Amino acid sequence: MAEIIVSACLVGCNCRYKGDSCRCEELAALAGEHTLIPVCPEQMGGLSTPRDPAEIRGERVITCTGADVTDKFSAGAEAALTVAKLNNVKFAVLKARSPSCGKGVIYDGTFTGRKIPGDGITAKLFSENSISVFTEDELDKLKEHIAEKS
């Protein structure tokens, strides 16, 4: 059994910027075998739900209206990391392409839907702190990784 930090939206919490969720049944099913610990770094950083969409532009996180919310994203990432450390978490499943949680691919900061290589603020911080990060599209890899570590 593993403790796994998960993006709260992936287990049905209505915390996405639009006020909805993107529940992933395959991820939720892992709760039978593992402890899932939901976090929403954006809410933990003080952002409301719903909220303006945000994307990473350079080193900053900017909303579609031009507001710089980098500090809130960073604070939320730090809060999520604290939860992970308190629970001795080694694995995380985070929402793909999110400016907080995306791993490997994020939106390019132009709000046109174009994607570029990169990591969200929380995904990057987790990786820097030896937490293996996966997206909801990589659950098979997560299961393999947990089996290898057991």
C-alpha cells in the first residue's frame, strides 16, 4: 500500500478553475489498494473557485486577464509539498497540462491551446523533492513504479 498525493479534481472535487472536476475513475479505483491524499495547490495558495484561467509564461503564472498569480501558485505548491512530506508520500498523480500540476507538457501562456514542454509549479517542486510525479494518463506507469518500490 502506498500513500499517493492526487490532484483533488481527479477524484471528483469541484476545484478546477471552471468550478468543475475531471474525475478519473481509474485513479479513484486505486483508493481500494492505496491511500489517496487529495490536494488542490491553487486553492491551497489562496485562489478562489471558480477563477480566471492561468498559464505559465516564462517564469511567471499569468491569468487570461493579465494578473500575475505566481505567488499564489508557489504558496499552494509549498503547502501541497508540506502535506506530502507529513504523509511520507513518494508518488503523486497530478492533472495533466495544468499550470500547477502538469508534468512534461503545459500550455504555452498564450491561451490559444498550444502546448509546450514543461512542468507546472507543483509538479516541478515535487520532482525536486524526490516525489515521483505521474499524470492521469500515466496510471500504468505509476502502478509499475509502485510495484518496483515494494
